[in-house]
Amino acid sequence: MQRTNSPSLTGKAALISGAARGLGAASAWAICEAGGQVMIGDLLVDRGEETAAELRAAGHAAQFVRLDVRDEAAWAAAVDATVQAFGGLHILVNNAGIATAVTVEDLTVADFQTILDINLLGAFRGMQAAIPAIKASGGGAIVNISSNSTRRVSAITTSYAATKAAVANMTKSAAIHLAQSGANIRVNSVHPGPHATDMLLGSDAKADLPEVQALRAAIPMGRMGEAREVGAVVAFLASDAASYVTGAELFVDGGLTPH
């Protein structure tokens, strides 16, 4: 009797939004290292092409497509490009997102609408565009990148936390629908905590700021996460090793959320 499922992604094709750098790029590496093929989707064309080239130089199958997650036509084109490049689509990783640090009194409606359009509606558009192609490929998995801010909020996470909480709930609704409809598509959300990425630090100089040091000190494991640690969780959820996991929230934050 087979006792375990392998986390292998051999022969599987993935489309990842916001994959030029940070957690998206780490997810691309993890999926490729598990045997998968990856389409890097991003607005950062030069950085995205560079990431795809680095993956190819390491012997992996990777290409780049320009993707604005606010544009339904761009999503359709990215899905088509993935299918054309790799013969199908089995995995969608909705990673693209932006963060703002604004209180409820200072946040403008226009800025709130922008982050909603990218963080929440971007993931929604991605799922709608990818689901038919994943079905046609025999099924697969969707991984939506949320945040541990669904549980740990602050005065300045007004819009960011709201959108990430909505992503988590939308993930569960999609998971139930796709399970009950027999689509053979699992949907889960990953909830990173503080990671040493461009979105959080922006530059090496920020690592020594008192606010960043205090944030690091609050983490029970005593350090910020590395992007590859999120990538490994994404690859696991995308693989058959997680064949009975859908509608789940996986927190990757060094124990910060329950602390």
C-alpha cells in the first residue's frame, strides 16, 4: 500500500501572478524544483524576464508574460500563453498584491479602491480566467496568497487587512464550490507573516529601523521568514501531497499569529 503522496509536480504547469520577485518568484522556484513548469506573470517586465531566464539557466521550464491583474483581457492572454507554452494549466498562484500603511481616517476611497482592485479582484479575475483551463487539463490546484493580517491587524492595515481577509473567505467559497461540482480543483490560502521581501523592507537600510526590529522581536521563532519558506508551502499545496486539503488557511509566520 502506498503510504505517502509525493510532492512531485512533474508535468504540471503553473501560472503565478506577481512572480517577478519576492514570494511569487520563490513560489516559481519551488514549483520548478518539484518538477513543474512555470509562467511568470507580472507588470515588472525586465525583472520578470530576468527571473524566467534564471530559472531556465538552472534547467527549468519557465517563461514570462506581462500580466496586469486588474485587466480581464490580460488574464485571458496569460492563461492562453501558459496553455500554449506547456500544453495545459494545472496550477494558479494568485500572489500579486500591494500594501498600504494608512489609518481609517487618512485612507482615501480612491486608494482603497486601488488595493481592492489588485489584492481582491485581481485574485477573483485570476480564478475565473484559470478555472476552465485547469478543468480542461484534468484538474489541479489554486493557491491564493493572503496574509496573517487576517488575524493580526494594526491601526495602519485598514485596507490591506480587509482585502486579505476577503481573499481568505473567497478562497473558502471557491473551494466548496469546486469540490461539490466535481471539478477536481482544490483551493487554499497561504498566510505569510513578516518576510524579508521588497514589499516589507524595500531596501537593506530598512532592516535596522526600530519598527522592523520590534516586529522581528515579536516573532516567537526570533526571525523574519525567508521567501523560499512560503514557496515551499505553495508547492506543497499545489501538489498531490495535499490531495485532501481544500479550503484551508496555512499560516507561515514563525508562530506570530497564535502568540
